[in-house]
Amino acid sequence: MAAVIDYAWFVVVPQMVDGLVIGMAVVLVALGLTMIFGLLGVINIAHGELYMLGAYIGMAVAGATGSYWLALLVAPAAIGVIGVAIERLTIRPLASRRDFAVLSILLTFGLSMMLRDTAQLVWGVDTHTLEAPVSGVLRIGGIALSTYRLFVFAVASAAVIGVWFLVNRTMLGAVLRATAHDPDMVAALGVPATVVRVGTIAGSCALAGVAGVLLAPIYAIFPTMGHDFILLAFAVVIVGGLGSVAGAVIAGLGLSQLHSLGSLVMPPVWAETLVFGAMIAVLAIRPNGLFGRIGS
């Protein structure tokens, strides 16, 4: 019995903490995906590459200035600008097309490959690292918890709470929800719908940049790093419900825990299979996901 308790405390609990940390970072990316879909109806395949670029830009800024904190500010802002440029130059011209849904998927898939190739041209194919701004461990009951991972969890949690508050408790959030449901009505009332769209897209893409900088000291930085991460983020969005903030948070934490704990008893590949198996099971019961609208 004592051996079981020790295993649960010294092995399972730290794994659950890691699952929470990675889960909150996944939620940041998934929130950007679900906000963009709720507002534009676009499934952004290139969102993983924005996460990847966030890590690279953060590395470049930190390398040039020696400041991780400046990188954590500059990289998300740069990714937000890139996201707005992508929407203005590529997505918006196709918005009036009847086959927009299919075209947007093909477009963002092509953009993802272009961004990946651009990263390879600029930074090469070698892996890079970004030094964490804090180090050491925090010991609780004999468990050693990484101080930086706890920092990641705190920053990601604050960002998620901020997004929820903005969407559900502010006038800007009310305008955002109205724009997502009926943009013509919002425009008729004199509300600058274009400004709302641009701001939402910039903020949604910036969240991917934040996740990239936060996770860069934990994982290596390389051109294809966004591929596997975006698969988990898409599973989160689908399970939570396309367009749902609360759904993205609940699904992100739940699926990340499933992956983290599953990796204790099975190879990582099978743990990923377990996540997508759970996604299929949820969709079999609730085809629209747990929720399914901006503001929920």
C-alpha cells in the first residue's frame, strides 16, 4: 500500500502538474484558433506555424537584447501583426466566395508550409534553445517542481482568464460576440466591425506567440515544432466546440492530462492516439463538442 501511495505522490502528481502546465499552453493556442473560427469562420491550419514563429522571434529578440522579458512582449506583438497581414492580404479577398470554407483551409495549409520553409531559410534546420528567465525547483512534500514550469502555468492562466473576462464581462466582448453572430447588424449600428475583426485576429494570433515564447525554454525550437502541437490544439478546439472559450479551456486541460498520464503507461505515440480516441468518443456523443459558441 505504501508503495502505491509513494508512486502516486512522487510519479503521478508531478506528471499531472506537467500536464497542467502544457495544457494551459495548449489552451492559449486553441483559444486563438477558436476565436478566429468564431469570428471569421476560418479553420486556420497555419496557426501552429504562428506558434513556431513566436518561439523563433522570441529567441531572436532574447539573443539580441539578452532579455527574455522583452522577448515575451515583442514576439506576441509581432505574431499579432503577421496574423493581421495574413487576414488582410489572403483571407479577406476570398471571403465573398461561396466555397470560402474549403478555400480558407487550402489557403492556410499552403501558408503553413510557406511559413515553415521561411523559418528554415532564416534560422536553418538545426534545433535551438531559449534560456529560461528563472531556474531552480520548488519542493512540496518531497516533490521537486520546476520553478519555470510553474511560471508558465501562472502566465498562461492569467492570459486565459484575461481572454475570458474580455469576452464575457466587457463591452468590447459584447461587440465581439455580436460581430461573430451578425456582422451586418453590428455595422448598421455604426460599430466599426473592421476594427473589431483586426483586434480579435491580432489578439488571437498573439496568444500563439505567447505560447511559443513560454514553451521555448522547455522544448527545442525547430521549423516543424508547430505541427504536432497544432494537432493537439485542433483536438482541443473540436472537443470543446468550435467558437467556445470555456470549451477550449476544459478540453485543453482534460486532453493534456489524458496525454500526460497516458504516457506513464504507454509509449508517447499511443498516448497521442488515446487523445484522438477521446476526441472521437466525445464527438460520437456530442457532435458539436462540449459547447460551441463565442462567449460560452
